[in-house]
Amino acid sequence: MIIMEKLTTHIKRAEDTIKIQAQLVTILPELAKGRTFDCTIEKHRERRSLDANAYFHLLIDKMAKVLKCGTTELKIKMNLEYGSPALMSNGMKFAIKVPKGEDITRFYNYAKWYGEATENGVVLDKYMLYKPTHTLNSKEMAFLIDRVIDEAKDLGVDTITPNEKAKMISLWESKNEIYNTKK
């Protein structure tokens, strides 16, 4: 008997639970043999819309001109300041240690230094890893944009009004609703 290694599905209507019930029935013989399965149900969060991403990059571009710095540098700085930490499969924040002096950005741009450790006589730098912006869900992206708007305003950069932001969020939700209806 072939047993699924992983099942990922979206539950939007009561009828969707039938798919899960059918999968659970297939594992009953394995449960009888003492095999253990893990099951996780999480609230679904839409990934942020391209409009949100476009607006984030527009703000970064405007701010970089005022600050006379690179857009990539500023994007990384804002993400490390206001973005979301990367999480391991167990839900804990993803952190790594590398030998002191190694340039972590050669391997991963979204790493924030938070301390030192010494293990077996080797001095290590500790870094917290953050999600790249293209992987943020709508809630995470909205938080990032809100903070970047605050930073932009402090620099005198024009930003959208609260009404425009409300319209944009409404548009994001409409696009997500249309997208999900087509599935």
C-alpha cells in the first residue's frame, strides 16, 4: 500500500473536508500497525498581491533617491527592520551560526546579526534569518508596507493617503477573492 508522505489542501467549504476524510481512511491500516502521523490545520493566509509588492518597490525607489543609496541595500534594510522572521517547520525562528568574519550575504541577503557565541574554541556570529519579501503573506506585507510608509513620510516622500490605502487593500481582497473563486 502506498501511503501519502504529505497532503496539502485548502478547506473553504464544508464539502472540502470530504477530501481529507478520504485520505484519512487510506491510513487506517497503517494506524492499526502503530504508525504515527502528524496533522496540522492552519488558518489560510493569501500571499500578498502584486500591487502590494509594486507599491513596496515604488516606495523603496523613492526613498533610495532621497537617501542616495542603492535600492537593493534599502530593500534589505527595511526587510530586516520590519519584515517577518523565517520560521522552521516547528514554528521556531530560523537562526544560524557562522564563523566570525564570514560574509553571510554571500549566501543569504536577509540575515540579521544578533550576537556571538563560542563553541569548541571557535568564535561564531549568530544571525536571525528573515523571509524574502516575495514570500510574505498579505498580513506580513501590509505590516512591512505600513512601516515603510512611516519611514518614507519621515523623509518627505509622498505616500498614499489612508483612503487610497483602504482602496488598495480592498482591491487586493477583491483580486484574491476572484482568484480563489476560479480555483
